[in-house]
Amino acid sequence: MSTNPSASPRTAFRRFSVAMGFGSTSKAEVKPESSASAAATPSSIAKYLVDSKAAFLKDAEAAGNEKKWTVVLGNEAGDLDSVASSIAYAWFLSEVEKKPAVPLIQIARDDFVLRAENVYALGLAGIHNPSDELLTTSDIEGKPSFPSSSFFLVDQNRLASQFTGTVIGIIDHHQDEGLYKDTCTVREIVLCGSCSSLVSLALPPQMPAELATLLLTAIVIDTGGFKVGGKATDEDRQGTKLIPLTTLSEPTDVPFAPDALHEVAFIKKLNKDLQHRKSDLSHLGGWDLLRRDYKEYTHSLPWMEGQPTIKVGLATVPVALKVWGKKGKLEKDSVAWMKHRGLTVLGVLTTFTDEKKKKEKDKKGKKDDVKGKGKDKGKGDHKREMAWIILQPEGENAPTIDVPALASRLWAGLEESKELSPQPHKKFNLKKNGKLPSNAKGKVYNQGNASATRKVVAPLVKTILEGAPAASPPSAETEPQKEAATAKL
Ligand SMILES: [Mn+2]
């Protein structure tokens, strides 16, 4: 891939690249000076974000401002790519094109803590208090009006159903659904590793250093540091153009050959720092672990007296029970979460690597490598556990539940499943701790089949709870409760 921007096949962006003189080595060489002056400026991005958020929320207090703003919207996962892309393109619309624009991060204000890699990357970009500085879904809840009817989508190409308005532009790296062709003035959808790569190509190199840094962190995390044979495409490798603009590289790091980015020292370090934070959840307590990857279901129990309808929660937790749930912590946090969500049943599904087994395997794997058999080294040490708790739900309208009958039905159904093949957990016992209410039931299993995810558990639970024997047909109470929809994270 040539570093000459005029050779770029991305014609929609070529004019920017050409006009701004992206990507020459001489530019990289003058970098220390330019980045020093940029770093001295008190985080212009943070200031832009704080100002635009305040102005947007002020306009949300009264009707009549609907046409004023363009909301730049990343996808609902709220991952670093969506966060970086939406901030960068909103800055561009606002500060370069002079149209009022604000990025809306589709997570709750308190949920930044769940994604440590985002907090770290935002910090590198001078955004140190993201829950204050960024507009989140918590900020717009219950506002009298939504002062925007125009949307610019990044890292997705379909407007979610809770928003109404015109999609005026898309920059995305997902499969093109072919929508909004008549209303988009920019419509750049290219399959590549990171949407942030496409956004970076759309921005002038006069962008603040912090913004270049933020986009580069997203490209690095999405491509595993431009890993050879990984997700990075030529579009992503054009990320080299960002490097001279960032606050991260050293003068000794230049020049950068697009094909050798994975070998550049600061890229390697940045990738390691980001991936480590992404996988390290040790700063999270039980409450956060339970809610960060959580789904909720409503089931009727046609076989129980009164045919009650109950809520069941399934939390996928990527940390072993013994790490975070000992000494009654699992019970305490689970009961608190169940009361908060009005649950009758909670399933805590852990997925983790058994480090002891992994070490043994790796040792063995090394030997195998010599014989050329080490390819599946590390497999087999992946484990899953299931902890189940059943409670009588609280509240005026809560149905009366026969907790022991529900427990024996659920345990029997789970234990019969060949797909899960659960074994009672020998090292984790709920009853001893005494942290569950006296009328509660609970059981902990090791999952014999460690490849069965929530996608397997959820339909099985539905069958166990809703299935026969039903003497009479299920009643109209099977209608799902509306609140369930708000539970997604
Ligand atoms: Mn993405």
C-alpha cells in the first residue's frame, strides 16, 4: 500500500487527504514541535464536548429546537470504536463544518466503569471525566424534548428504533444494509477492522492531537495492534497518517511503513495496555460483574398454582466464582441485583480460564511444539460455572411463588441436559454462607460442556419453566413485561 494519498481508492475521502497533505514522512519528522504545541493547549476536545453537551441539554429543556442539532451516534455496544468515531466526527461537523453537532454515547452514565479500556483511551485524549464530559443515554432520559431530528451514524448503518429523524450521513465498517441512500450526503461503508480508520480518513490533519490519539487507540484495539493476518485492512493501515499527529509517538519511531506498524514500539505498547485493560475486570465488584453482560426474560409457570409470570435474569460473568464470589459476596450481590430487577430466578454463568491448568498445558504445549503438535495449546483450560438462586420476589404485585417446587423443577431440568452436562460444584457451596434469605434456594454447578453459552442456557430454561405438564393451556399472563426491554446493557 502506497503512502501517497492520491493513490487511495477511497475517493470520497481523497479530497481531504490531498488537500491536507496527509501521510508524508517529512510531516512525521516535524511532529515533536507540532505535538508539543497541541499538548500545551488545554484539552480542546474535552472543552468542545463539555460545551456541546451543555448547549444540547439546554435546548432539550424546551420544544422548538428539534431541527437545531445533528446527533452523531455510534452503536449500542458503546465500545471504543463507537466512542472514538462519534466524538471525532461530531467534532469535525461542529468545529470544521460549523454545524451544531454532539456525540451521543449509547451507554448509561454510570457504565463507563465497565469498560476500563475506554476510560484509559479517553484519558490519553485528555477526557478525564467521561461521565461528566460526554452525553450519555442517562442525560437524555425524561427530557421534555429531543433537540435533534438529524443523525449521523458511525460504526453502524441502521438508526435504532428509539430514535426518529433523518439519517444525513453514515461512516461504517459493518455490512451495508442499503438504507438512507436518498438522505445521506456522506455514505462511506467499507468492511475494515475499525470504523475509526474511516473516520480518520475523513478528518483534516489539523485535528487536535488528542483526537488523533483517540482514533488511533480504537484502530489499535480493533486490529490487535495491526496484527499480521488479523483484521487490519489497507484502510486501517492508513492509520499511519494519524501517528505524527498524536501525542503518543516518539521522534525515534519515524518513519512508519504501513506494512510494519505491528512492529512499532509504541503501537505494541499501546495495544498491550488497551487489551490488558479490556480483559482485566479485577476492579469490578459483584454488582458490576452481574450487570455488565446481562439479559432478562419473562416466563409463565403454567404448572404452578395461580400460573404466575416470573422474571429470570442471566448474567454472563468472565471471572471465576472463587475470585469474586467467596465469603457470601455472590449471595449478597445476587440478592441485591434480584431485588433491584424484581427477579424470581437469577443464573450467574461464569466463563474463565483455569490458570493452573493453562500452565500445565502450556508446559506440555512447548514439548508438543517441538513435535509440531502444539497448535491447540491452551484449549481445554476454558471453564464455565453456573450459580442459580431462586427467591420469592418482593413488592405489592409480586406473585406468590412455590420456591421449593420451582427449585426442584429447575435443578432436575438442568441436570438432565446433555448439552450442559452440569456437575455439582465441589468447591463452591451457597448454603454454608447463610447470606441468602431463609426461603431462598440456590445451587452451584460446574458446566461439563464449557462451550455452551447463554445462547444454550436461555432456551433450555424457557423449556424447563414453561413446558408441560400443563393441565390447561397457558393463560394470557404469558405477555412479556415491558420493563424487560430496559435491562439490556
Ligand atoms: Mn466498530
